[in-house]
Amino acid sequence: MVDASQQPDGVKTRICPWWLMSLSALAEPLRRIFWPAARILQPLVAAGQMCLDMGCGMGFFTVPLAQFVGATGRVVAVDIQSKMLEGAARRAKRHGMTDRISFYRPEDSEWATPRKYDFILVFWMLHEVPDQRSLLETLHGTLKTSGCILLVEPRLHVRKPQWEESLALAKAVHLAPRVGPPIALSRSAILQPRNDD
């Protein structure tokens, strides 16, 4: 279920509304069963790293990322909806992680943040972006050469041809995709900077 909403640049797109994500808190125990953060993220993240949660929503993965990077690491949580960021900030406060997380709402479609990241999570949001290539290019530019992106899309909304198109766009911006971890109801890939860059 999605809303026809405005991106910061005024372009209409279909995004998951904040109120639906707020209701999804009722399904939190099921989400933890379907998407256990420790199994999905911990193998890709180390203490002291800089991580980006792109399209963080209500912070379901933001807080675990902050736990995995430890006191010397940092997480930047990005979303275009202020209500999502407010919800994620409340979750971070409940878990005592506010000192490790920064929240950022891009304006004028400026997705880039002034940092380089070891790990970037793009969970169930790329299909909502009208210009996927531009976003992937931006993410490539903010990724350390040793870093990786975990790209996860919902099987229900992203059929195999659309998934393959997204992977082709990743290749076009010099990101090399490989098979990602098995994730319920999802397609996943790990994207890394190509060696020929």
C-alpha cells in the first residue's frame, strides 16, 4: 500500500506512507522473525564503521545497525518523510542509541550526505525512487572503496524483470552485484565498487 506523494523536488512518486509504517509496529514481533537484524546485517557490519540506512522508515534496522557499530561507530538514517524520521528518533531514544545515530531528511532530491560509508542499507525502497540510476550513482559516490551496499526489494512489488533492471543500473554506475543473503519475501544483492573504477 503506497501513497502518491511529493519528493523534495516536487516529483510525484509512490512511497510507503508514514502512518502505515506506524501501524506496522503492531507486527513488530513478526518483522523480527522475518527479518532478524543479527542474521541479515551483522555479517556485513563491524564495530567502528560508518553506516547509512537509506530510506530508514521508522528505524527498524537503524537501531540494530547502531548496536553493531558500537560506541566508536556511527549510523546516518535518511528518509524523505519527516514523520518517519521522528519515529526512528523515538525508537533510537528508547534503545539508548541517540549518540550513535544522526537523522537526515534530503531536500531538493539531494540524497548525498557529506561522509563516506563502510556499509549502506537500501531496504525495500529503491522501487519507490523514480530515478534509480541517479540514486545508485549517489550511493556509489558515498561508498568507501572497501564498502558494500545491501540492496533488498520486496518480491511482491518488484518482479524478476524489474529486479534485473535495477541490477543492470547498478552495473552501469560501476557497482558489482553479487547474490545477497536470503531474506524472507525479498530479493537481495550485495553491491560493491568495481575494481576497474
